[in-house]
Amino acid sequence: VLLTGCGDDEDSAAPSGENGVTTITVGVLPIGNAAPLYLGMEKGFFEEEGLELKPQMAQSGNELVTTLVSGDSQVAFLGYVPVIVARAQGLPLKVVANADNGADTAEDEWQVILSRKGSDIREPADLAGKTVAVNALKGVAEVALKAALEKEGVDPGSIKLLEIPFPEMPAALDAKRVDAIWGVEPFLTQALAGGAQEVLAPNPTLGPAFPNGTYATTDKYLEENAEVMERFTRAMNRSSQYATENPDEARAVIPTFTQIPEEVAQEMRLPLWPTEIDRAQLEDLIAYTQKYGVIDD
């Protein structure tokens, strides 16, 4: 599947209705980070650009990549690492807008390495030789964690990574199947309420507002629909800026497209949603992805 093309011309073209509105299918994950997309639809930012978005839910980055390259979606909300990996494998993906970033400080970060209540693992050095749960091997968590550990003077090769779905991580931690977990929202807030300890915030360790997610399309779709993508990027950037300036509205929209309860959405840590794509940080991320063996070139 990864080596298939992007579909034929009919499949890859954006359909337009009689009113001239262009319909775009956007592959997304049911996570709070996608709040600006839904907030932008609610506020009419995409409609003002002559676009109708149809969100298509997926459960993994791999699924999103597959639907994108097959032409079943025109845009997808992906982590930068999956896009880097896809490009390295020869898949024709192209970034068109920034999605979400890590926080400026560890206190505000929404992706944190956690140890169980009462554990002796309290700082990065304590992770040496330990088992850490991540949602997927060779992905965002593995790259960011290993890079952050090395920055903290810890041998990244000394840790063992175990693949466990996010919802199952807190139970695995309590049962001592792992020594620490890659805690993300909304599970981060829930785990901290239960006494879990913050050990390391990988993204802020690598840099303030370190890039995490993006909206991407295919080279073919971009070439054939450049003006459509310009409109999407404008509306997406406007949506991200609005969400940044109105966090209460961003929190309110999260339960409408996720299973996150309203009370949790009000307490959880939000990512940053800058519109600028930091090329220097992305080059660092690409270098980390290669350094830790996720890509060859």
C-alpha cells in the first residue's frame, strides 16, 4: 500500500458543487490537538475561502498516510515524524500548514514521561535501563524521547521501549508492566490526578514550541490544486490563530469530535498552535529521526 500512487486524476481532484464550493476530505485523529480545525469550521473560516471540509476519522498515523496516498482524502493531520518517514520511503507527501507544537516550558507540556506514584524514578537520569511505554515504535515518541534523553546526558540506547496504546498506559504503569509511560492528554491530566510523577518533558527539552504535527497533502494533489491548497492554508492558519487567542472556545469544541468529557477538556493542557513552520527545528527533527535509526536517509 505504501508504494501505491495517489489515485487517478478523477479521484485526486477536489469536487466542486454548483455553488463553486470545493469539498476537501481531511483525515484526522480524534484528539484535542485538532481543535483549531473544528473551530475554524464552526466559525466559517473555511467557508469564507469557498471550502467545505469533511473530516474523516482514523485511529493511527499509518491509516492517515494510506488514505492520503490512495486519494481517499486530500489533506491529513499527521505528526511531522510520520511525514518525514513517508518522504524517506519515497511517498509523495508535502506539508501545507502547521498543526500543533509542544509547549515552551515543561510545566505546560502536554506530552510528558510519567512514573508511578511513589516511584524512585523522578528525573531523567533515573530512566537509564528502564522500560518506557510508547504508543508506537519508530514514531514521534521514540524520536523525541531518545533525543531529549541524550540532551539530558542519558544514554538513549539504555532504555527499553514497549508499545502500548495510550488508553492502556496508566493501567500498565500501575501494574508495573513498565517503569514509565509517554503520557499525553487527556490521559496526562488523569494520571497526574492519580499521583503519577512528571519525569521528563521531551519537547521543551528539545526547544520551545518544538514542532509536533502538521497538515499534509500529496505532491500530485498540490500540483493540480495549488490554489485550493492556498485557500486551505489561509483558513487553517486563521483557525490556529483564533484557537490560540480563544482557548476557552478551543476547549469547548474538543468534546464535540472526541470522547474527552467536558470536565477533562476544561483541565487538560493544550498544545501550542503557531502558524509559523520553523524550518530549523524541523531540520533538527529530521536529523534525530535519522540518528536513532527510524530512517536511513
